[in-house]
Amino acid sequence: MPSRSELAARRLVDDMIDQPVVSGPASQESPTPSRRELANAIRALSMDAVQRAESGHPGAPMGMADFGAVLWNDFLRHNPANPKWFNRDRLILSNGHGSMLQYALLHLSGYDLTIEDLRNFRQLNSRTPGHPEYGRTPGVETSTGPLGQGLANGVGMALAERALATRFNRPGFPIIDHYTYVILGDGCLMEGISYEACSLAGSWGLGKLICLYDDNGISIDGPVRGWFGDNVALRFEAMGWHVIPNVDGHDADAIHRAIAQARDFSESPTLICCKTIIAWGSPGKGGSEKSHGAPLGAAEVAATREAIGWRHEPFVIPPEIYCAFDARAKGANWESAWDDLFARYRAEFPEPAAEFERRIACGFPPDWEELAWSFIHATQERCENIATRVASQRALQAYGPHFPSLVGGSADLTESTGIPWSGCRPVDFEHPDGNLIYYGAREFAMYAIMNGLALHGGYVPFGGTFLMFADYGRSAIRMAALIKLRCMFVLTHDSIGVGGDGPTHQPVEHVASLRLIPDLSVWRTCDTAETAVAWKAALERTNGPTALIFTRQPLPHQARTPEQVQAIARGGYVLLDGGGNEPEAIIIATGSEVHLAVTAARQLNSQGRRIRVVSMPSVDVFDAQDAAWRESVLPTAVTRRVVVEAGVTAPWYKYAGPQGKVIGIDCFGECGPPEIIFQHFGFTAERVVATVAALL
């Protein structure tokens, strides 16, 4: 017996079947195109663009064309004239190698993406790169390509929608009311991140997350049955998803019914399993891995045109097809109706409306600078010897209440990483509008979901784990940097100071490897004041992510003048100056090794030497300073330099120079009490003294 939701979906379908899928008036001379003709326009543009580029993936967009056309024309609520309209539906192409599906749909529906842009597919500086890139192509919601991450981004977006709707909607005023659609393939579901993220989506009951699975059974190596035999439907049902199996991915009416049913089921996310044929329509390469990652070839393109009845030249689309796809008029109407709704909402609920606008702006309190610097200087004056992970939590305690858009979380290490702050509220099924997320032991999903939260808008996310486990989520950290997202990665237990947990938990190469990621700002702080400044810098960084590296073990407080406290924000500064403008040698250090440098310099200075200590909590921030500042901190004339950091040595020779030395660790750690481990690897003031003295 059909369920109530199935009956409702059927009624909806009955109302829409055989209705013209047009957004504007077709010419009297041209018949209204069929759904198959709309899909074939996508197929033609896809195979033509890949063929012209002589590289790309024609099979996926040709196989997904039918459900792409149905979703785009019958369900997706968006405005091509304003791709950033806040209440739009989000559409993510998780299997981003099928990018021509998305580009074709964007072009056909009226976005600022021309036919010439499609002709320049995969070319240098084009607006149609091989995989979708956020910020380059209007209408692209996230950068995809690393399989599974787009799906996880979608979980973050759907969580943001549900949380904001819970917080701000009022009866009769659904100001936040949109869907997140994800198109994904077999490869996405082979990647473990998919199940990390989808398990959370099921637990959170994200009913407005709808995923269309391109179940074609083919990957680049061939038929997947030899290495992907999962019962996907049962697996997703076990994670709390609503699953619609065995949908004919080339039957527009069946696809329409499935999406309508998914929209009618609001208790959990939905997976629609669309059985498709890769490169549908290609007589020689359809259903074969040969169409996955290479052009069809001129002869096969011609044969496909004949097989699907497409009589037009490459990159030529008939006017009636454009007319049927054009979403500009209805998009403008959707946005105008929402503007009217919000105007009435603002009149009736002025305080929530103002708060909503502040949330969307993700801005700063009006007295932010005074508030932050007052806290930083007060922190300096307290002279506390505490772990920087504890100092981080105190910074959150001070800053967090002033940032309603801030949402934190941890991968099953919430207390250990110092994530909770006073007044934070957990996120769960009943309370999605909290600001503390328990991700469980899922580092990769945590970071990708954070990226989705940031992309959706209304949230500034941060997430904590041990530095050692940053590798589990590194690809998502990299994507945050590539997209330039405002995310913060809190990474504690930062060195061999972890001690008894042994080398499996002692990061030695991780800080250096994070510093290698372009556009990721990295801070490794030495005490409470540097930690407070690092958090301020991270919150203020709106054009990229920040990694905040903190210790497990307590660190000594460092004395500073008010001017030195201000100088922390420049990434590298003179902490101790025994030689004025003419030091004999410079010791550069970060994090837990700064106190070794200070102790060694004081000993040498007491012997009549002139030794300067430079604390460099953020290499990238220091490198971004003007030449005069960098010269004032590290004079080029002073070539006797020693760098001290409990990590790999190679990157530091940039600052040590050919005559300098680096005290680091180029092997894995050992198990034992932290103080013994530091001594074992030579991280002592005595060794620093001896190393500097040998240069003098």
C-alpha cells in the first residue's frame, strides 16, 4: 500500500505530467521541446566541449543529462541574474569531473556563462575549468573534484539551512526554506568521507538534503562490480536515510516522481538511486569506461548525433531549447517574492530580522578592536604558565559570545582540544541551531562539512582535533585554502611533547606540511598572549582559512612590553634583544621552543654576548609584512642564526641561511614522559647555547 508521502508525490506528479517545461513563450513556429530533447542539448554541449578541448570526461554528463534537466527545470529554485541570492536552492556536482553537465545547465538557463565560455572548456583562464571552481564560474556552489567532498560540503550546507530555519523562521514566515541537491557517482561513494558525512546527515535528520546517485556501474578502471559490490540502498537506510532505489535515470517522468517524493519526505535526507548508462546515446562507447575520461572522437561524436537525433552543428542550440531552459524570469519572481516576505518579516519581527542580517554578514561587533586588544593585554598581564590549548579555550571564551555566527566542533576530542566555551549549545536532531557540533571520530568529514557551512553563509566554522590527525582531513583543509574559505582548524597536541602516547601521536612533519599549503595561514604560539592574538587574526581573516597549532603541555609566560604585544600580530617580532640594533646572533623559535631560545639568550647575554630572540608564531604572516619590518626583525647583515622548532628542519634553512643552524627533529618520536622526550631529542637550553656559541 503506498505511503502518505508516496500518494502526495503522485498527486504532484499527476498535476505536472505533460505540462510544458518552458520558462517563457516558445515561438509559434517551433514546437515545445520534449524532455529528451532538453537532455540531448546537454549531451551535445558536453561532447562538443570535451572534443574541442581534446580532454575531459564526456561520459558522466551524457549519462546524467536526463536527471540534470529534470532537476534544473522542474525543481531547482534559483536566480541566474543573482547567483548569490540567499534563499536559493544549492546544487553540488560532487563528481566534479562531469563538470560539463553543470556548465551546460548554467549556460542554457541564463547565467552569465556564454557559449564562448563553453568553447573554452578546460583552457587557461577560462570560466569553465575541468572541475568546477567556486568563485570562477557563476552558479558553482563549491569546488569539486576530489570525490566525496562535494557530498560532505552538501551536508554542511543542509545543516546550515536547517539550523538557520530553526533559529529565524516564524509561523507564516519561512525566510530560510531551500533544498540542497547533490549529484554524485560511484566514485564518491567509494570514498570513505561519504559515509563519515552521510552518517552525520542521517543522525541530524537533514530532510532538505536530496542526493541523486548516478549509478552507472562504471569507473575509470572499468565495471565496478569487482571492487564496489556494496548494497548502497541498505547501507544508506542503515544510516537513517530515505532511499528511493532503482529509478530509471533516463526516464524523465520516473526521475520527476522520485524527486517529488524526496521533497515530500522531510524527516531525513534522501538518496535517489538513478540507474544510468555512462555516455548514453553513444553507439560505440556508451556503457564503457572508454567514455569516462577521454573525448569520444570525431567519428563517435558524429555517430552519437545521429543516434540521438541531434541535427545541429557543434555549440549550436535552437532558440526553443534556450526558451525552455531560461530561468531568468521565474528566478527574478522567486527572489522578488522572497524580498517581499522578508520585508514583512522585518516589519513584524524587527529584532530577529536584524540578527539574521548580522548573521549573514558574519561581521564584527562595533567595538571589536577595543574588546580584542583589551583581552590580549589583560592576558599578557596575568603571566600564566598554561598550555596553549587552554589559552585557546580562554580566547574562545572571550571572543565567542561576540560572534553569533561562530560554530565550533571537534572530532571526538571536544574537551581535549579546548573547543567548548561558556554558553555554547550542542547541535543535535532536536536542536540543529546550536553552535557546538559533535562530529565523532570523523576528521575528514568534519573539515568538509565546515567548508559547506562556510560556503552556505551565516556561519564561521572552526573544528578541533590533534595535530597528528590533520592528515586525515588534509584534502579538505587544502580545499578550504583553494576556495579561500573563512574556516579555522584548531590542532592541539602539537609535537613530541605529547610524550607517553608515542610516535603514532607525535607530529613532527605536520606543521611544516601545513605551511606548504598556499593561502592557509598557520599559527604556532608560545604562550597565552600569542594565542589570543592568533585567534584574533583567525577571526579577522575573511579571505582564507587558518590553522591554529597549540600544545598539550604548559608553557612559560613570556614578558613583553605593550609594543611587543602589538607586534605579535605581525607574525614575527623581537621578543628579547640583547644586542639592540647590532645583535651578534639571532635565535628564531616558535611555540614550545620559544622559552628554550629565551633561556639560552639570557645566559649568553649575561656573558657579554649580544643575542636576539625572534618569536615567529606565523611564518606566512611575517613573510607578508613590508620589507622594512622584516629587516628590522631579521637584519640581513646578521648571518649567525639558529632556528629552534620541534619539527622537521628543512623548511627553516630559508631563515637560518647558509651559515646558520636548525635544531629540529628529522625522525619519528619516542614514547616517554614529555620532559624526557625533549631531552632525548636535544631540545634543551644547553644545546641552544652550545649551537649559538659555535657560530660566534
